[in-house]
Amino acid sequence: MADLRVLKRRCRNKRLTSLAAKVIVLDKLDYCSSAKNLTQVRQCPRVKFVKGDVRSFDLVLHVLNTEHVDTVMHFAAQSHVDNSFNNSFEFTKTNIEGTHILLEACRLARCTIRRFLHVSTDEVYGESSHASFRGDSNTERATLLAPTNPYAASKAGAEMLVMAYGRSYNLPFIITRGNNVYGPNQYPEKAIPKFSILAKREKKIPIHGDGLATRSYMHVQDAVEAFDVILHKGEDAHVYNIGAREERTVLSIARDICRLLERDPDETITHVCDRNFNDRRYFIDCSKLLALGWLQNKTWDAGLAETVEWYATQDLESYWGDIAQALEPHPVFAPSRVISFLDEIDDICQPADSRLVQNAAY
């Protein structure tokens, strides 16, 4: 459920305190999350945190009804591709079952859901070819979904459920498909934080295969702005791609991080066996989003420098505990840990039914 926390943690206090609406953050605080990421919004009177799993139908329905929710932004997901090769059932349970439960709760809730924004991924399109790229490739209207890994397949399946609820029950939905998002506070299993931490610690940076797979990376601040624009200006029953301008190889990203941390890339970078299947390229056209008025503002150099600096200066164990497993070339399971920061959260918003909401705060 990292994506939900990414959005909320980057929202400025000023923006949240000026909102007329109330924001309810529902998150189960899985291995990749940290309650510390909510520090910036702890004192915001219009933000409330509820600890719980999106797969708990009773809990979700209770929150929808008691909080009079009218807009749902569904970020909750298992999203690390490496983990999906080794533990694909968890991806089906969270990404498909969790989405289905959330949709059904929205259908049965006493409140009226005016917008259901479902956050998907560019990986549902499958691999893009440099040689066969055409102007209409991976647009929202023209491309068949062809996922190549269990994670992407689970997200494509979730999209089909959202569309079906829109058609069958008139649920007003929007779907987004985005590139990779990076920035401070991201769990270290992802490439940029992992490479940053390893280089800072003078460890080897493991590159899958030849490292020439290309990806587009968007800073989290730009991603937040994109979701804000789509939420308020997007049209129901439409799909919007959220794409970064530049494409970069994984190898070039590792070299950029070595440069920022003054490490010799030839000494720091090592090549390891590739994933079961590693898409060589993703490309999406985001003209539709640009037409709504969104622009990508954070440059790669500025965003990467800010991110690398964050990981070089933070007490990372205070966020996630032991992160050794996440730094492995191919993590095979989610590390277990205890989130001690939860003990510091004040329960000032106790729900009426404590059996359903076991840990609610601010």
C-alpha cells in the first residue's frame, strides 16, 4: 500500500489545512509502510488515520458510512514486481480481492460515492518496443492490455472489476496508469532508494541483467499534482496515463547515484541474474492528462539529488526497522518488523465500534 502513503506524505500541511473536505487515510501499515510518513499531517484537523486492511469488508463499509465518504482514491496495492514472482498469491489477494471488496462496499454504502479513482500502473500495457513504437502506442484508447508479470496481471484484473462496476452499477470511476514514482520516504526495495542506500554504505549496487531496461521515473510531487488534476478535472469512465518525459536505463540511474555520492561506478556497480521476465521498456502517452493542464515540474537532476540526500541523512531503521532483506538483489519475502512509531500516535478519534476500527488516530 505504498502508493497511498506516497500521496499523503507529500501533501503540504498548508494544503491539507485549507481543504474544505476531510481526508480519511485507510492503511494496514504493511511491511513497506511507516506511520512515521504521516508525521507532517498528524496535526491537520481534517486528516484522520484508520489502521486497517482494504480486504476487511466490514471495516471498509463502516468507514464509508460513519465518515460519510463521497470520494475514494484507491492506492492500496502490493506493487514490487520481484515479490510478485515469488509470492504471487499476495498480489491477487490485495490487488484483486481488495479492489473487489472496496467496490462492493462502495456499492452497498449508505453514502453516495461521487467519484472512485482507481490507481493502476503502466505495466498493464506490457512491454513496449522501441522498433515498433507508433504514435498511438500505449494510449488509453488504442492499446490492448498485455501484462507480463503477476503484479501487472493483478492490476489489470482489478481494472476490469472497476470497469464492470461502472457499467453494472453506475459507479462513477476514473482509472490512472502511471510510470514509476520515486522520492523521499519510499521503502528501500525500489531501485532508487535501494541504490542510494547501498552506495552511501559503500556496498555494491546490484543491476538485474545488463541494466539496459528503460524506465520512466516521475518525482512524487509531480505525481501528486497529476492525481489532484485528474480528481478534479477528469471525466468519469475515462482512463488517464501519468507519464514522465524522460526514459532512462537502470544502469544510467545507478551511475547517476554514484556520481551524487562520489562513488566510482565501475567499482560500485555489479551485474546479477535478471528477473524471471524483465520488460525492456515501458512507454505511455500522456497527452490526455496534459490537455487537463498538468505539467511535470521537477527535473530529474533536482529530484534525484533531493531523494539521494534524504536517504543519506535519515535514520532509516526508525522508519522501517531492519531493511537488510529489502537491499538484497532479489528479495524473496517481505521482512517482518514492528512499527514502534505506532506507540506514539494519540488515539484522539476513537470510532464507535472498536471491534471494526482497532487503531484510529488524528
